[in-house]
Amino acid sequence: MTRFKLLLPTALCGLLLLATSAWAQRARTVGEPQKQDARAAQTMPTPPPAPPTVKAKYEGGVFGYNKRQTGTLTFDDPNNRLVFRDKQGHEYISIPYASLAAVYGDTQSRRPTAAGVLGGASIYTLPALLIRKKYRYLTMQFNDPDTRVSGTTSFKVDSKELLDSLVATVGQKADMEPRGEAYVRKSKTASATP
């Protein structure tokens, strides 16, 4: 009888766990994510257009162009491309709008170099470890038509508002579709299926 008294509460707990986990699971229909994307695109306000030229720092990612440097991003609409120019105004890289696969904003929180240096001093260790700064990046995935190489590149920008307007402007100029806070180019085979 004692065994039965011990097994009964254990069995009841097991049944309760199974019932709650089964209730939490539900089937999803195929069209559900598309409806959510459409609703999210309608509810999110469109940021203002980005200025024609924006100060940015190239972080690398384009094949053959490894040097990180500060310069400007320029929308070259007559040639349908985005151009990064160095400090002297020379064209460093260009990315055609048609080669973009995805455009999105990325934020990383890191400790600045000065806080790391202060953290080495004994009395400033704890406060310096708590200092963090947000860095914002315009990130683009692309397919290079010349080399047939895919890649991801990013440009560091100053503010969240500027980043949001850059993502929206590049996505619209590249004729991409919004997906959440990003813009993507849907494949032709995916759009051809019903």
C-alpha cells in the first residue's frame, strides 16, 4: 500500500506535465508566417529616407577589400549601386542594388577600449567593467555577379535613427521586400509557387 501511495502522486504529476506540454504545442499552418510578416510590415512606421551621403566606417567583407576605413556611403541612383568612398573621396567599393540578397541593421554592445584601459587600474576596475557602448552596423548580404561569390559586409554608423533609415532606403532602392526589421530579396522560384 505504501508503494501505491508513492506512485500515485508521481503518476499524477507526470500526467499533469504531459497535459500542459500537449496543450502548449499547436499545429501551424503554412501561410501563417507570411501573414505575420505582412502585418508587421503594415504596423511598423517607415523611417524617413536616408540622406544621399552618410558618414560610415567600412568593416570589411567584400572580396579583395580587407582594409577597414572611415569614409562615406553614397547612393549612386543613376548607376543603381551603393558606393563607399574613402576619406579622400576616392571610390573604394561599390555594390549594385541587384546583387543584394538581404539588408538589415545590427547592434552590438561592447566595452570601449578606454574602459578596458581603466579596468587595469585597481581602483577603477569595477566601474570600468560596467561601461558598455552600443555600436550600430548596416549589414548587407550580397551575391557578386563578377566572381560568383556570396558575402556579407557591414558599415558602422552613428545612430539608430540613421541605421533604420539606411536599411529602409537601401531595401527600397534595391526593390526588396520587408521582413520584420530587414529587407530580403525573394527568389524567383519561391514567388512563382502558389
